[in-house]
Amino acid sequence: MLRLGLTGGIGAGKSTVAETLTDLGAVVIDADRIAREVVEPGTEGLAEVVAAFGEGVLDAEGGLDRPALGRIVFGDDARRQQLNGILHPRIGARTAELVAEAPDDAVIVHDVPLLVENGMGAAFALVIVVDAPVGVRVTRLADTRGMSVEDARARMAAQADDEARRAAADVWLDNAGAAGALREQVERLWNERLVPFAQNVEHGWAVPAPTEVVAPADDRELVGRRLAARLAVAGGESVRRVEHVGAGAVPGLPAPDVVDLLVEADRPGKELAEALAAAGFPATGPGRHGSADPARPARVLVLDAKDRRQAKRARSILQSRDLARADPGRVASDPAAVRAELALD
């Protein structure tokens, strides 16, 4: 099973991406739909919301009056947290039910409008962001939803900006072109990356790590952070820390296009190995994992933080990385030697 996150700003075309993925065979779980479902008339969720916020949050038909509820919680953190305390457990439980109902080999796409705003990216093996220029989005919202320009721009301003979305995105889909161009992008993504990714996760296959030395990509540091965060979430409480290490963790150092990561955990064993494999990092040997993502090779070294020798090795790896980062002159003058010192083998 492969679980992905899908998000994008209002009017960017996220619904089109979700529909296309559904047509291709993905199981799409719509967070907004679930949020509405758990407070439908007759549900315990709606009853609790009314008990907390009063009968004024009901409309004439006995359903939830969302604008009225919004006026109560807008700008009031305590009231918003109270509402989240009612909704989030129910949304989480219903989401878990839908995931459990999906086939074991499913590609599950979580359609979450506020994925970036709520810092949820690390919970998914991949985050897909769909985007379009502001002017295009404003026009779409005016044409499809009847929004005024002012209302559309105000809603956009309340969401994450492009910089935050790009930092979270493993896949960036540009929806500024013709109507069919976005669907073509999604179909390529499905066939070339998502289906192979899901198959690799199912079979426990890691993609080969490249060996060719290349110039550092602009997003290398961001990619390292994203993968480290996923490993930390997948590993849970047993993981003490995850660090981006190796040659790719040193700014300006040419290196193979692979992300090296160090995981320090308390007594790592089969349970941790299985959790990392399920998150897209299948085992490749004792204390070693790779990446199942065909577009993002990785090598993961897992060390026992409670074992003196392994803890010492972890400190040595981090010290070598930090020394290289602090000496850009040597990185520039003798990159081969620096790469050799940072190798995890």
C-alpha cells in the first residue's frame, strides 16, 4: 500500500488531479468530504458541536451552519482548538476505516486542502502539489464559483504561499496550460512513478543508488529534510533523530544523486524495519534501507543509540559532515577526498 498526499491552493486544479487519479485506479480519500460527513445531521459529531457552541450553529433544516460556526471560531484560538478536538479524532477514525477497506496493493491518495498549513507532509510517502498562477486561479474561481476578485484573493492569502508549498512538494504539477495538459501530467506521473513506487513497496524492492557524480541540485537540502521527517514519523517513539548525511548533505559538493540518511533509534529491530519499509524505505540488509521511489534514490543507515560502538559511529558520521560543511574551501579544492570521508560504506 502506498499513501500519498495531494494538495494545492484554491482554484489550482486539485479536484481535476483527484478525479484523474481515481480514473487511473487510485483510492482517493477526500478530507473535506469526511469533515462534512462526521457532522451530518444525526451524528454524534454534530451533537457535540452544538453542545459546545450552541444552537446558533444549526441552520433551518437542522444541519451545520458552517458560516455561523466560522464566525465563532475565527480569530479565537481557544475556540478553534475546541472545535478541532471534536472533529479531528472523528476525521482520523473515519480516514483509518477507509484506509483499512482499501486493497493491500492500493495507491491511496489523501486529498487534503490544508496539508501544508497543518504540516502533514511527513505522514505520506509522497506529496503532490498542484499549482497555477494567481491570475489564472482568480479567473477560474470567478467563472466556476462566482467569487469576486477580492474574495478569491483573500482566500488565497489565507492559505500557504508558493514557497511553503514548494518546500513540501515531492511532485509539482503546473496547471497553467491547456485543459488537457494537467491530465497528461498526472497520467505520466501515475505510469512512470506512482505505479512502480507502489509495486516496489509491495515487494520490498529498493531502487538502485546512482554512482555518477553530478552537480548539486538546488533542492537537495529540502529533499533531505523531507525524507528525514518521513523516517522520523514512520519510526515513531523509538527514533531519537534522523539526519541528512553523506556527500549530498554538504552544500556545493558534487555527489551522486542519492539521499543518505542516518537514523538513530533505541534498540532497532524487526518492528522498526517493517515500519520504515511500509513508509517507502525497504530493507536492503541489516541496519540498511533504500528507497522504493523510482525518482528519489536513498540510502538509510540505522544505528542503535543504546549501543556504545554504534552511537560512537553515529557521532563520527555527523562530525565528518559538520566539518565538511564548515570548510567550503576544501569542498571546492578537493571534492573527491571530501566525498570519500563522508561515505557511509
